[in-house]
Amino acid sequence: MTVGLRLFLSSAGFGIAIALAYWFTSREIVGTFMLGVMAFGLSFVAGYMIVAEREADLIGDEKNATMQSGAGELVGTYTVTSPLPLGSAVAVTCIGLGIVVSPAIAVLGILAVLAFGALFVIQSR
Amino acid sequence: MASNWLIFLAVGACVGVIVLGLILFPLVRWRRRPGDAEPPQFANNYPLEITWTVVPLLMVGGLFVATYRAEARIDAVAVHPAAIVAVDAYRWGWTFGYRGGPTVGGASSGPASLGVIQKMPELVLPLGETTRIELSATDVDHGFWIPDFLFKRDAIPGQTTVFDLSPTKLGTFEGRCSAFCGLQHESMLFRVRVVSPSAFVAWEKAQR
Amino acid sequence: MGESAEVSAVAVPAMPEAVERHDLLSWLTTTDHKRIGILYLLTSLAYFGVSGILSLMIRTQLARPNNTFVDAHQYAQLFTLHGTAMIFLFVAPFAFGLGNFLIPLQIGAADMAFPRLNATSYWLFLFGGLVVFLGAATNEGAAASGWTAYPPLSEIRVSTGLGQDLWIVGVFLVSVATIVTSINFVTTVFIFRAPGMTMWRIPIFTWEMIATSLLVFMAFPSLAATLLLLFVDRHMGGHAFDPAYGGSPVLWDHLFWFFGHPEVYVMILPYFGVISEIVPVFSRKPIFGYTGLVLAAFAIAGLSMGVWAHHMFTTGVVNNPFFAFVSFLIAVPTGVKFFNWIATMWRGSISFETPMLFAIGFLLNFLIGGITGVMLASPPIDYQAHDSYFVVAHFHYVLGGGSLFAIFAALFFWWPKMFGIKLDETLGRWCFGLLFVGFNVTFLPMHFMGVMGMPRRVFTYDAGGPLPILNLIATCGSYIMFAGVSLFVVNAIVSARARIPVGNDPWNANSLEWWTTSPPPEHNFESLPPIRSERPVYDARVARS
């Protein structure tokens, strides 16, 4: 069991424990609900990691690995520069501002977000 | 309640002085001198680490017990109070509605220092007896704070908060709003006047 | 469009054709975690500068009673923007910027897991802050209901202006940015560690960033949802917080503080990490109690989710003893960290370069802030102290005396790695001195002001009694702090002119970022040492000698 999974499992356990402790000491619905959602979210991540970990095999977890043992492995690809981040952020900000100031800006923002989102996905292929 | 403050101040001061000493001592005793060899590279001491987890745990346990007791005393609400006052906070003043008695209060007209004749709402309380306060607000959150009583409660629209005041000293005390409520928040002052029980009865009669 | 490069996580031969561009366009389109980190740091420092000016205006108004420097409405905008900017736009984003720069370097990775999302987070943070401040340009001014925006005060009937709505949108954008960044951090550390860099060998700073990210996952969605609720209340006929329709202002208190309390730990855990990196280097010893520090970080994170209503002790409708108990408990892991740092210095060989001076200042200030925090965890004490200057003193001691000092420690420590030049040491010591003295002169009197009955968020106070002189002293302290901060700016400019270059490891430090050049190449590492402990650079130095 990786350290990361242990982290989320124990966090989920703690979340469940504190949600129950809070309910039985306070009978207060708002806090219990929030703690419950938190416990659920942590449990979900832990559950997902249990499934995902069956395939995982990380070079970082091998105590005596060296540079050479990890060399040549393809870890991933990354972009060096991209206009998508700035563009998407402007678009999302337009949605927010538009909701407050002018619906036209919001609509432009939504269209731009859809366009940039599509480009993000296309470039990831 | 003052005793709770004193307990915490005493414990806090002791802990503070000890930890301060522990921080300053190494800085003086082991400051680097030219030609110093590398110091011993220890990084663990499990008995020590367990001790400095368990001892603070016991200390906060003790503080919690003291706190719980003090709070139980302060929050207790008597079954048969001598007087009941409905306190209503609004932008920007206070009304005090005495059950079976007068309703007094109103807006306050600026901080005491302005030199303007103070028209301040006044809450009159009988000495040595329990007055139940039923606190609420009409518009936004306010705070009912009497610093000399070391006590406050929030006045929240849509709910009535109940607590007891049992003053032990005669005199006039300042009250103010503690929760930011808008542009005249700092002038939302009131006065608390503690009088003898007979003077209290006389005052109530005189308001009619 | 975007170029892509396939990279393996380890030894990469130098690519002679790759020349790093320095023009504006390359910065606007960067996805390099180091550049994004620097952008975060510079932007958050700029927001700090603006918010600092706001705080000087606040202190100037409060220098004497019945002052007319600003009026009540301007004052309300000042403290709202000051709190919002310091919390959402400076202390937390600075930590995320530091994490952005350092995490891949500290674990031996080439970049973050999601570089384009990383950049998107930064721009959302920048724009979110601008949207908040945009409120100041509207007719009715910026948001003026405090950084906590309690309804009904923040509802449309009372806060009628656009400023409150812009505040909601701006803070919402920053929340989204923060959540995305935290996803990036956790994924990167879980997946992209170099060979031999097991989880129990990563630096304490990286562990603290994981704990911080966990807190963000648990807390920030609540903030985002709560902001939406307020917006619906204001403009779409919602009544979540309106008692006339069955809602309650206390609902906001629960939802906001469910986020708000973990948020303050988001603002301190990274800086515990900074201290944990700096103290060992300048004591020439390993960090004491590595496992204890990691467990304490997660104990703090977990417990901090269960204390939110200690901000609501005076409402009379929450289970005070439950929250008092859990709030007291948090003091224990925090104390464990303090003892670990002290034990790191114990029998060490301590030198007092500027990063270490600021780290010591952190320890001294945070000690006071921590003690007043334990006091505030007691409801009977909180009945007096809540909404008074005692609380203002407490949180400024932990955020100003704590986080801010760690921020300066981090700046002096990692500036050489980021920019390849050293900051001037003499100016650095003067900066520390002015800040330490100025900070304590400003905020120590506030404890007494609070206990004497001065509430928060007031633009004037009684002329009688000791409040005027205490406030005047605090104002003088704030001007001294301004001098200290200005000296840092001078230092940055002077050092940039002097351009004294530094090697890979000017401090004889421990973690992987000190293995590579200053500044690092675009892909971070040309080579990596063997990683067999949490101090691979130290181990390599020992092996060489």
C-alpha cells in the first residue's frame, strides 16, 4: 500500500470518526453534513486509489533505485509554452464579470471557455 | 470568568517563558564560531518526542476541564430570574423591553468623546439579582458587549439568544456593539447602570 | 501554438538548441513551473504592497481618536480589501508560488503533472484579485462588509453596490485557482518523484504542501458553494440567510467558517515547511523528528476541519465544548513542531544569516500568537475577546509575525536559487530588525486594547483612557514596518544591479533544489545524485569529501 493511499485512507477514517463524533455530541445538521461530505469525498479518493494502484509501479518508490535504473522511461509529455492558460483564464473571468456587469460579456466568456477547453483536449492527444 | 482569564494567562506565561528560553538558549550556547567542527547529526529521540506529545496533551486536557466548568457557570440560565429584558439591536441603537415594565432605549449619538450631550440607551439592572436577557436583532448581526462584565453575545436576526446577567458591583458600565454592522457601528453604544434592587423597582415605576 | 517535448524524469543530456526566451510573450505563455512560481511570488508581493498601503491608511486613521483621515464608508472598504487581499491574494498565493517553484525541484521532477492547468491557475489568481479591487472603481465603492462578508450585512438590501458582487466573483476565481493548484501539487508528488525519492525522503516543505493541498480539497469547495449561495441570495431571489423566509445568518457562519478555519492553516502549514527547511541548514544538523513533523502536519490539517465554530462561540447556538476541546487539541501537534525545531538547533552550530534571523523571528512571534490562540479556544475568554482587538492581535501575530516572517525568510533563502544572484546581507539584517521591532510595536498593544473594550472594525474610539496612546504606538510601529518592507525593495534593486552570481548551493543546504544550477535550467536537472535520505545534497557533499 503506497503512502499516498494510506494518507487518504486514514484521512477518510478520521473524517468518518469526526462526523460521527460531531453528530452525537451536537446533533447539529449543517456541520454534520459538511463533515459527512468531506468524509465521503476522502473515501471516494481512497477507493479510487485502491483501484488505480493495482496498475501503478513508481520508480520513485524504489528505495535503492538510481538515475540509471530510471533512465529511458517515458514519464510524460509536457508543453513548453501555450497561450491556452492565459486565454482560458481571461474567458472564465469574463464569465464572472459578465454575470455581474453585462450578460453579453458572460456569453462571450462561455463561448471562449468552450473553445479553449476543446483546444486543451485536442492538444493533449 | 476572571478566574478563567487568570488561569490561562498564568499557564500561557509559564509556557511562553519556558519555550522562549528553549529557543534563545541554543542561539547563544551553540552559535557558530570559526573553526567549529560539524555538530553531532542526531535526528531522533523517541522517548523525548513521545513526552513532548503526551505532556501538552495532558495540559490541554486540564485546561479543557477548567474551561468547561467556567463556561457551565457563565452560560447557566436561571429558572426564575428577578427580571427579564428583551434586548433588540438595530442599526444603530438598542431597545430594552422590560417584561411587565417599560420599554426604553433608542439610538446613541456618537462616541463619548465628541463632547456632544450623550443620548445613550440605558440598561438598568438590579444588583445581586439575576436578570434574564433575551437578545435579538432586527436587521443585521450585532454584538451585545459589556467589556467590564467580560461578556458578550451576538444579536442575530431571526433568533433569540437567552443568557443571564447577575451583576455584583454597583456602578455605570459601558456597553457597545461588537459585530460590524455598518457605518455607525462604532457609535452604537449603550450604558449599563447597576442599582440596588429597591432603586431598580423605583426606576421601573418612574418610567410609566 | 504549443510545442511539446517528451522528457524522461532523470538524466537529460543538455539540449544545445534549446535557448530559454526572456521576452514578454514567453512569460505570458509559459507553463514552466519555475516561471509560474516566480509570477505567483511577484504578483502576491504586489498585492501585499497594495494591501500594506491600505493598512497604513487604517493605522493613520486610528492614530488618534475622532480622526478624519477617512470616513466610515472608506474605512469599511479599507479593512475589507486589506483582509481580503492579505488572505486571498498574498499569504496563501505566495505559499502556492513557493510550492510551484520548489516542489518539482525538491522531488527531482522536470515539471508539474499538469503544466497548462498550473499556468491557468496563476492567471485566474491574478484576474480574481483584480476583479475584487475593481469594486473600488464602482459608484458605491468596493465591498465593505469585511473579508468575512456576513449576511445580512452583505445581502443586497444593505450592501447595495456592485462592489460586493465583484468581491464574490473575484474570490470565487481565486478559489478555483487554489483548488486546481492543489490537485497539481498532490499528483506531482505522488507520481513524479525521482528514483529513490520515496515519500519518506521528500523534504518537509513538500510534505507540508501536501497537507495544505488536502486542506484545500476539503475546505475551498465549501467557500465556492457559499459564495454562490450569497450571490443567489443577492440577485436570484434566494433566501438562504434570510430569517424572514426560514433562512438563517448562522448558516453563513457555519459554511464560511467551515472553509475559513482550514484556510488559516493553509496560510501557515507551508510556512512551517519553510522554517523546517531553513533551521537545519543554519544549524548544520538534520531536521529533528522528521516523522513527528509529518504526522503533526496531518494532525493539524485533520483537526482544523473540526474547529470552525470557535469563531461562533458568542452566537449561543453551537456546541461550544466540542469546538473548544478540538481547538485545544490542535495546540499539541503545533507544539510538537516547535519542539522539533528547537531540537534541530540544540547542540548545533548556528549562524545568523538573514534567512535564519527571519526564522528565529517567526519562532518568537508565533509563540505569542499560538499562546493567545489557546486562550481564544476557551469560550469564557472568547466571550470577552471575540470581535475585539485581542483577536486582531492574535491573528496578526500568527499571520504577520508568523507567515510574513517566514515569507521573508523564504525570499532571502531561495532568491539566489530563483534568480542566480544573492540579496545583500547587511540590508537584509536591517530589514529584519525594522520588521521585528515594527511588528511587535504595532501588534503587542492590541492585546491590551482588546481587553480594554476596543472592538474591531471601528474607524474611531473613545478619547478617554489609554486607547489613544496605545493606538498611536501601534501606528508608529506600522510606519516602522513600512520602512522594513521598503528596505527589502531597495535590497532587491541593489542586488539586481550588483549581480553577484551564486553557485548551485550557496548555503550548504540539504534538498535537491540545491543540486542544480542557480537558476535551474528549463528541464531542472542535468543529473541527479543518489537519493538515500531526506538530505541528498548533504549526503553527496559528505560523499565527495
